[in-house]
Amino acid sequence: STPMQVETKEESNAGDANENSRKRKLSESAADGDKKESDDNAADKTEVVVDWDSFTESLCKLVGDDTGKEVIAFLQKDEPAEQFYTLPQISDKQVRRSIHQLIKSAEFNSVVRADNHEGRLRVWHKAFFDKMPRDTFVSGSNNPAKRSNKQNKQKKSEWPRDRPNFLQFVLYKENIDTSTAAKDVTRFARVNPKRGISYAGMKDKRGVTTQFCSAFRVEKEQLLAINKRDGVGGGNSSTKGSCIIRVGNLTYSNDEVKLGALAGNRFDIVLRNINTGDDDNHETIRRKLEVAGEGFKQSGFINYFGMQRFGKSVDTHEVGLQILKGDFEGAVDIIMREKADGDGPRVLEARQTWAKRFVGVNVKEDEAKASEVEAKCARQVEKMCSRFMMCERSIVSSLSRKPRDYKRAFTSISKNMRSMFLHAYQSFLWNKVASFRIKTGGSTEVREGDLVLLEDKSSGETGGRTSGLKGKCVKVVDELDINEGKFTIEDVVLPLVGSRVDYPTGSSGDFLVELMEEDGISKDAFSRIGDKEISLCGDYRKLMCKPSDVTFAVKEYNDPLQPLINTDLMDLSSTSTEKEEAKKDENVLFGMVIGFTLPPSAYATIALRELTKRPTSS
């Protein structure tokens, strides 16, 4: 510490000498004193030159042109009226991280700092740095919390050079989705939250699931501590609503488990209390179930997108269509309107309040009044939105500052969410064309004009697939191909409409064009989306999906709560589902345990719909 004190003292003395010199020069030459003072102050302080053009360009890419320019204008003011500028709600974690990194950079941290307040990012003007709460800094090298973190990191032992960086493991969970489970593991096992737990795909809350995950530079003992938590397995009501997380099969690897890096998904599904007909006896029921299982194994199913693709309210594709038509106001109206599936009382009130914002206002003739009432309503509704209404919160936050600017409001939503709306419309068209193709051409034969996939190099070394056109080559089937029997129905694909895909010829291609014309758009709409950050090149999807490794077994049982299949946790605890044989003189229930493997992006709900010949909920 002594050398540091000496250096500080020397710097202070140098400052005093400069100040004395400045005073002497002022007294010697009063005529040019102002110039002398300016020159000497410039010598005392190192002037930081900020590249505002570069800052503006970088910030606008992250928060949009309008918001970015507003922030820059605020920072360039000499005496701003406000201490800070609050950014719109940003749900995309990667975007928030990029904003932090930009503000913390050495180029700009002399003129801007930021903190988090109630889930929003506040950008502070340099004139008010001393007013910032000291415990909420997220930028600048002068942050005491960051200095402490750096010191703590230096104290930690270095990672062994001969040990790979990633700890791969199997995550087992019940009654919890993958994202939430990963956050729990990160917190409980004290994994670095900046890196967290990485995984290849999301698994549903309602399933008992296992999947490969990885963590960066984590000791095995840290993760194994998860297994000491309370909770028992079983995969049924025995958990009484509690969630269960376990980890196992830990091994170090040089490879991180990345999103999309999977060859497929294995499903083992239990169908309970099956009713095949009012008068069916036991043998007839068993025979019908076995025939259904064998048919599913041989034929597969139409590779529809499941209802999950279209959102809880089944209206995400409607938003996508409005964006393709350039109607951002229409897109915002669909997102903000009342939902058919029903909302809670407070959320319903928020949507109804928004719908009535222009009551008594002539919007076309009095734009100023319309803007005024919309801004006021947006501020009111923002307070009423739940934390799960990320899209709605982003929209009203934007409109509270720039009312009636619906394009700006829509682009304030995270890029991933905006893409989801457009992908939903692509999926909607695909499902419609698939139904038409099966209705007119059947599900077993290739016909002239079909598109077939000749080559697919989208699978990586790890088995993961990339979405989009990269590595895929298709051709239109001609008469010669039909005569030579080159292709089967499993080779047939339909396009996810985009700017760079080929289309089937004949009736399927014509029907696709008709669908778009009915919706008021053409193929060109996918080339000129009003959102600069999103492009829709398109993709190809197999018309039919044939599951692999299909197994099935018919079960008879009396207890409605009896587990019909062992979970991994039950196997480890030597718990068995086997009970005494169902008593024929009691109420006998029939079930089926069916297992199969599907490729990425295929839906098990659609597979079950084909098996049971009944609709499935989302």
C-alpha cells in the first residue's frame, strides 16, 4: 500500500503545483487570463474524446433507432432535466448483456453509466453519477462491487490445465420445465450465473424428463449437492405438486451442450383409462389397441406443427400475418386484445382498459388528442400487466413515450419473440398445404410436382441440426422420377414459405399461392419485412414423419393411480410398478405404454393424435 500512497501524494502535489502556476500566470497577464485558465485546465484534465457516431450506431442496433437516438440526445445535453433515461422493458437476456457491455467499455464509460431498477435498465447522465445508488452499478471500472468480485476471483484456485472446461451431466426432473430447473441448479449448486447451465432443448413441465446438460468449470461435488434435496420420485400424484431435480452421469468434456445440438427426442408415454367402444369386451379392446400400435409403427403420421407453435391463445400466426402486411397497428391490437382462453381479473381489466382508450376521441381528426390519451393509458396499463406479459409490457412502455408509433412499439419486443410470430404464420401455411396435399395426393405415394429432399447436411458432428436452408438441396419430381421409382413419400417435403425457397408445382403450389392471396399477401412479402432485424429465408419440412424404435404394451389395472411405467428415479430406488394382476371381477382399466423416437422439431402431441384418432390439447 505504501507505493500507492506515495503515487497518490505525488499526483496531488503535481496538481497543487499546476494550480499555483495557473494563479501566477493569471496575475501576470490579466488581459489574456481567460485563455490562460482554459489552457491550464486542459493540461490538468485529460480530455476524453467520445465517438458519438459509433456509440449511436451500436446502441441503435440493440434498442432500436428511435430509442437509441433519444438516449444519445439525452447524454449529450449539458444540463438535462432528468438524471437518467429508463429504457423500455427488454426481455431478451442477450440484448441486456450486450447493452451492459457497451456501456462498460472504456470508450464510453466516462459519459454513461447504468443500473437496474424494478426490472428496467436506467441510463445515467454523467452529471448525476454521484446520485446513483452505489449498490446497483452495472457499469464502469469504478464499481466497488466489481472490484470486490475481481479480488474474490483472484483468490480462487486456477482451473486444472489437464481438465476439460465443461462438466456434462444428465438432468432428471419432474413437475418443472427445463429453463426453471436450470436456474434452480445454477443457484443451488453455486454455478457462475453468467454461464449458467446449457442444454440442447426445452422439456415440458408436465413430463418426467431426462436430458444432457453442461456447466462451465464446475466441480462435480457442487452439482451432486442437488441430489441431497428432499423429494421422492414416482411420476404421479405422489409428488403432490412439488418438483424434483436430480443429476447424474457426470463427466468432463471439451464440448459444451448447445441449443439445437440433438439428433432427436425419445418419448415413453402412458395412455390411461382407454375406451374403445361401449360394448367391447376385454379381448376386443386389447386387439384394437395392438392394431393401433402396429399401424402407428408402420405408417407414421402427417408431420404437422403442434398447437404449441401457435401460442396459448392460438393467435400468434395472426400477428405474423399483420407484420407481413406492414400493419404494425393491427399486430399490436392482436397482442393487446382480450384472449379467448381467459385471463385473470387484473390482466383482463388491463386489456379492456387498453381497448377503450380512444372512447370519445376522433382519432382521425384529432391526432394530438389521440396521442395524449394513448400515452396516459399506456402508463396505466403498464402498471397492471403481470411480469409474464413481456410482449405487452414492452409495447405499452414504448407507447407511453412515443404514442401512436406502433412499428416502434412492436420492435421494442425482443427479437426472438418477434421472430416467433412470423414463424407461426409460416407454420400455419405449412399445416394448411400439408392437409391439402394428403387430401388430394394421399399419404403413401409420391406424385409429379412434389418437392423431394435430395441432400441434407444440416446435421452437425454432434447430431444437432441447424434450422434454415443451409446444407439442404431439393428438386421437383418429374414424370421420369415417378416411372423410375426414385423417391418415396418419406422424401417429400413442403416449404416453410420464405424469400429463398423453391415451391412445389401443380395443385399444391397453386393452393399455397391461393392461401397467401386470401390473406392479402404474396411471396414477395417475405422478402420485404418491415423489421430490419428479421429475415425469413424459409426452410423445408418433411411431409410425413415415421417414428423410430417404436415399442408398445397394453396394460390392465384396477388402481387409477398405479404407475404403469418406471421412471429413472424409481429404478434407482428399486421401486417397481408391478402389482398383482388386475382382478377381472373388479373394474378393469386399460392403458397403453408406447415408446418412440422423433427427429428434432417433430411433435409428440401430433403423433398421439394419429395414434388415438382424437384431438390433443396444446
